[in-house]
Amino acid sequence: MLLFALMLAQENPLSHVVQHELHWGFLPDWLHLNNHMLMVVLAGILMVIILPLVARQRLMVPRGLRNFFEAICLFIREEVARPVLGHNTDKFMPYLWTTFFFILFCNLLGMIPLDGIIYALTLGKLQHIGGTATANIWVTGTLAGFAFLMIHYSGIRAQGLKLYLKNFIPDVPTIPLKALMYFLEFVGALVKPFALAIRLFANMMAGHTVIGALMGLTAISGHWGVAGASIVGSAAIGLLELFVAFLQAYIFTYLTTLFIGAAVHPEH
């Protein structure tokens, strides 16, 4: 505990949020690995292990972990996707479920202080083995990029390229105005996934920065009252972050569903 406190006191709050290069001797020089890449891989491995195990359960009445995951899957399908996608709902559920659970796993893994635990267990030899991958703009930007491709691929596949481009903008009388509308709609099409990336990135980074600052205050404070208030504040913010972890996964999935629905069903 003392070692963990000293680590917090010596570093700024952002050191537990931003990415850090991992310099491991057995890695080749061309491979640049950072802690967020490691957490992305870990989230994927956990999904591959946990979700199939839950799906294999054949209980008539779902219990425990299966009940938890099944309730989430049903909510996303029936309350988020079906009102927007209609009869096309099941076609998009593998992508939407994967998006939601990947973001959720990354968010929840970021709440586990793996870096501090490993730092303490290895007596300071290994640092920054952990972190919140979704607090990295490159990770959230990649997720938004996949959403961008899915949105427009789905629209083109549903309507055909010619009709999709025709429905891309409202009917206008003049060619210059039509060119301007195409430009504005193209910018809007780029802004939508960009907003998805920024929203997820900013929310996850902000929460963990506040927690890091409060924990650092606990470590360097010389007064028990200040330290106690910092611990209580950290616990409260931690509970809020747990809620935000689920909320941001939901918002990203919900908005992606809306954008796909608008591309597949332009008449709505």
C-alpha cells in the first residue's frame, strides 16, 4: 500500500490515463507496444472466453452471469435496435452486440488498478501495465471508423449506390446548390463518427483523471481529514464511473444504431 501511495505521489494524475510505451526486452524493435494496445487485446480475449461460456448454458431460467448478459442483449435488440431497424434488426445485432460489449469490457477493465497492483507486486519493476483503452482517442477513433463504414455500407447495400447517393441530400433545383448540399452532407457524415469518438474518449479520460487526482491527494496529504475526504470522494467518483462505463457503451451503440437506421431507411 505504501509503495502504491508513493507511486501516486510521484506522478501526475494524467500518467494513469495517457498511453505509455512498454519497453520489454523480448519484443522486436519494430513492434511498438503500449498499455492501451495491451488492454484492447485483453478485452478481446475476455470477450472470446466469457461470452461463449455464457451462451453455452442451457438453463430454462437464466441465472447469474447468463441472466446479466441476456438481459443486456435483449435490451439492446428490443429497445434500442428494433424500433429503428425494424425487420432488419437481426442482421445488425452481431455488430451492435460486439460494439457494446467491447466498449463495456474496455471501460470496466480501466476501472481495475492493474498498473498499481502489478507495480506493487513486482516492486516497481513493471509500470503502466493497465489503463483505460477507451480513454485513447486512437481507440475510440477506430471504433468510430468502423461505425462510419458500417453506416454507409449498410445504406449502399440496402438501397444501391445510385439511390443511396440520390437520397443522400434533399432534392434541390440548381447544380451549384446541389454541390453545396453534397459538401455539407459529406461533412455531416464525417462529423457523426467524430462526435462518437470524442464523446467516449472525453468522458472516460475525464473520470479517470479526477480519480487519479483524488488518489494522488490522498497519497501526498499530511492531514487525516483531507486524506479521508479524498478517499470518500474517490469512492463516489468510482461508483459514478461504473455507471458511466455502462452509459457510454450504451450511448455509442444507440447512436450508431440511429445512424444505421437512417442510412437503411431514409424515408424515416
